[in-house]
Amino acid sequence: MESHVKVLGILHIVLSSMGLLGALAVLVIFGGLAGIIRMSDHGANLPPQAEPVLVAIAGVICLVIVAVSLPGLIGGIGLLRLAPWSRILMIVISAIDLLNVPFGLALGIYGLWVLLKPETQALLDRRRYDPAGY
């Protein structure tokens, strides 16, 4: 079961890192557009408020993407380190991932399958797994 926990951690780290790179791309693209608007001296029939609006939109989109991606990154690192707290965090994140079709759905199902097993709970609690339950 340890290998499944590690794979799940790596998958969440990769997916969350891609989200953080996407947030950076949003900032670069919108920042570039704002720079073009500033350099054009509003000659393209754009109102002077266009630049701050673009920056605000970029900031909000970036914050949302970071807020969604960062917990998965932290939880994935926790799973790789077999931290006991990471199990509950990743169960919640896996449940939320079910809404992200198609990749998040597959990752969420796999995550719930791995994390809800008693062997995983015993592994992360650093105790010996006893199938009899006692």
C-alpha cells in the first residue's frame, strides 16, 4: 500500500505544480496585455480603466488557482513523507477532485480508494496493520 500512497502523492504534486504554473502563465499573459495597453497610450480606443481591470482580473484568477492548487501540493508532499495529517487533507482534496472531469475524477477515485483503506490508515499512523481489527 505504501507504493500507492507514494504514487498518489506524486500525482498530486504534479497536478498541483501544473496549476501553479498555470497561475503564473495567467499573470504573464494578463501582465503582457496590460503592458501593451500602457504602451499603446490608449490609442486603440480602449478606456483608461482597461489596464487596472486586466490587472485585477489576473490577480483574482491567479489567487483562485493558487488557492485550489496549493493544498494539493502540500498534501502530496505530506503523503510522500507519510505524514499522519496528510491522509485527512487528501481525502477532502480527493473528494473535491471528483468535480474536475476527467483527470480530477480519475485522481479523486484513485485517491479515495487508496486513502480509505485500513492499511493506509495504519501506514500513516505508523502502526502495524491488523486485518482482524484488534
